[in-house]
Amino acid sequence: MKRCFRLLSLFIFSKKEAKYLWFETICCLAYARVLKNIPFSRVVCKYEMKNQESSHNQDYDYRIVRQVSQSIHTISKYCFWETECLVKALAAMNMLKRRKIESTLYLGTGKEMSGKLIAHAWLRSGQYYVTGIEEKENFTVVKTLSYIVDAEKSRGDHKCSI
């Protein structure tokens, strides 16, 4: 309960821009949670992802990426729905896509101590890891999907690549 009051007080005393970012974050996390329930091939089409990595050397303001990352991590603690790695990564990718910032979603697998197979997702934009960096070393990358800004692509011309 104290956490909720803390979040509420942070929200009340935040700047207008931060309030909009937090509202966007809540909406994107909820939307990403819904997307987790549909076939992943349709999610790839919806996000216009390509089977390649985005560049590590991008020219944009990293403050925006850092703000998105901090907002995702802060708000996800207070959500009453599940906001694990894939949900956070998809929400952050959606927020960066709205800002025309390229990003790469990494999907990896690994094993627990008990031998059980587990999965993890993390998101990178440029050289900055937006979500999931805490555990990425324990996983082997099995798939990379990227949102790449393409100035010549018109809306609706995207072909699904999965």
C-alpha cells in the first residue's frame, strides 16, 4: 500500500511531460500484455519487425531512450497484471517506435539449475539496453527482431518476415 501512495505522490508532483510518459507507459504495458496472448507471428507483423539487428551506432538523443527505460521499469512494478521481460520489451519497443527510434528485440533461452528450459526477452536501442539487461548473460540468443526506421517505406507496404 505504501508503494501505491509513493507512486501517487511521485505522479502528483511530477512535471506534465512525465505524467504523459507514465500514462503512455501504462497503456503500452497493458497493450503488450494483451499481445502476449496472440500468436507471435501476428505481433511481428503488427510491430513491423524485421529479421535483423538494428545498428549499434544510431544518431539520436539517448535521453529519450533512457526516459522510456526508466518509465517502463518504474511503472511495471505497480501494474496489477504480469509485466515480465517480454511484456516490458514489447511495450518499450512500441514507445520507441512511436518516436521513430530503432530497436532490436532479443529472444533467448537458457536452463535453470534444475535443468528446466526458460526464456528471456530484452530490448536494445543503439548501444543502450532498454529492458532485460539484468539477466541477458544467462541466455543464448535464438532470435533477433528489429524495428528499423525506413524513410522510403509507406504505411501498409510492410511484408511480414517471420
